[in-house]
Amino acid sequence: MDEITLNCLIVPIGKLMNIPCVKVMQAITVEKDESYIMIEATIQSRLGVEIPLKLCIIQAGSNSQR
């Protein structure tokens, strides 16, 4: 299977207000067919919290967001 690397920017709000600056930007490598649940779980484990996350896909150079 093919892997992709997602460059993640964590916007600290609510319970995430006190996360260290080093955790705000993360690169996460996952399988291309990985489910949303697994991506969310990976981010949560790195942050050390299990709260619902809102994930948005923003492509560089475009005004579209998914």
C-alpha cells in the first residue's frame, strides 16, 4: 500500500489551549486508504488527549477546503 504524509496544523482551542508549541505542527504518515477514525486517533495520541477533532483538508495554492 502507498503511504502519504499529512502536514497537520493543530489550532489550539478549548481543551487544547495549553498544548506545547512543538505539538501545534505535525507531520503524520498514514496509508492512502486509512480511515478518518485512524487519522484522528493518531493525532489524539500525539496530543495526549481524547477529544473530538475537526479535520479539514486545505490544499496549498487553492481556495478550496474539504
